[in-house]
Amino acid sequence: MEFIIISGLSGAGKSKAASFLEDVGFYTVDNMPPVLMPKFAELCMAGGGRYDRVALVNDARGGVAFDDFFEALDALKRMNCAYTLVFLDASTDTIIKRYKETRRSHPLAAECGSLEAAARREREMLEPVRARADVIIDTTALSTAKLRGEVLRLCGTGETRGGMAVNVVSFGFKYGLPIEADLVFDVRFLPNPYYVPELRSQTGLDAGVRNYLKQYEDTEIFLNYLRQMIGFLLPHYVEEGKSALVIAIGCTGGQHRSVAITHALAEFIRQEGYQVSETHRDMTRA
């Protein structure tokens, strides 16, 4: 079971971090009382895999809350429930700026009298939690996209390559471009198996069509360039925080060339360790 506990400063991005984990399949609970954490973990462990990816957000404010929080962590260890405690930090100036931009009230503002005093007080209160954290993420200079990539990378979510899902789609230009495509490649320059009578009824998934295309040097040259470019782009998209990427490969009818190239590209992406699917939108159209 993957059990992640998110804590940190107000305004440092705890809610965003939880939402990023939720996007990749985590069951998230915000502001669970520490005393309930061991019982909740027990229920998850007995759930038969239904809740095997869980993220809890807890601020652990106040002396009593600290005691309860650390007791809960100790109880999790006694239960052999492995967890990762993630602490989100940011500079005091950044916290103040974010609260001014959003015009929200800091949870300790009423008690401390000013936003700056509240931010500094909370930092002092949470220092014991920070000291116990397994992962510390400083969000001072991170955009939302960068924060997402950092959370998924450091939290060890189990997702391949940061959780980005890649879908490679074959299509026929005569039926229109896929509107969801992020990248589009035109392979109509390759020899068309449609004009080979014995291949006309086959698709790019059949060995006959693939072998026909492989005999032409341009096919392998194009595939090599395509693999190099996609291999270069994918890690940058992951770092930027992209959660889904659609690559569209088009030929005239979407039955032969685009299907074969899509299948080859999907295999390459899979071998590179990314989560990938392939879709052949127009392959069965007459």
C-alpha cells in the first residue's frame, strides 16, 4: 500500500499536492484528525487493494495536535504500515505574497494580528514536523506545473515516468484531425499499401503491411527521427507537469501507414518506461 501524509505551511501548496496525487489514482482525505489515522490505515490495509493508494493532508497545528500527530505516526510504524511524510515549505515572503494575491485569511492571522506574524509563527510551530519529514519540497520558486512534477517524482507514486499518460492515435486525414491531438505527424509521404491488391484489405497491424513499409528506407529513417524527437520531448513534458499527451499519426484513410507507424511508436514509448496506449480511430472505416 502507498500511504502518503502531506503536511507543511499554509500557502505552500498542500491542497495542490493532494490534488495531483488524486489525479494519478490516490484516494485523498483532507484534514483528517491525527487520532483517526491509524484506524483509517487499518481499514485501508484490510480493504483488499481497494484503497491501496492513499494520501492524507494534515496541518498538525498546536501542541496537542503535535502529540496526537506523532503518536499516530508511531502507531503506523507499529502496524508495519509504511508511509511517506511529505512537508511542503516556502519562504515567508512567498507565503505572504500568495495570501495577498488570493486575498484569503491565514489560519493564524486572528491569533497573531498580522499576516507576517502568522506565517512566522506557523513556521516555528511546524518545525518538529519538518524535522521528521521523509520528503521536503520547497515550493518558493515552483510553478504549478513544476510542483506537480516534483510531487509525483519525489513521492514515488508508482506511476511510470511521473504519471503522464501517452496516447498514440492513428487517423485518416480525409476524416479530419483528432481534436484532442497535441502533436500531429503526416505519414502520407510513405508508399501506400492500399495500391497493393493483396494488402488493400489488411491494416497496419498486419505483418504484410508492416513488412511492405519496412522495405523502404524512408520508413526506417522517419521512424528513427520520430523516436529521437519523442524520446527527447517526453521527459520535458513530464518535468513541465503534463498529465496526458496525445500524439496523432495520419495518413490518407487511417488504415495502413498511420496504423503501422502508430504501433511502432507506441512500442518505443512503452520500452522507454512510459504509460502508453494506442488508438486506431479510422482503421475499420470502409
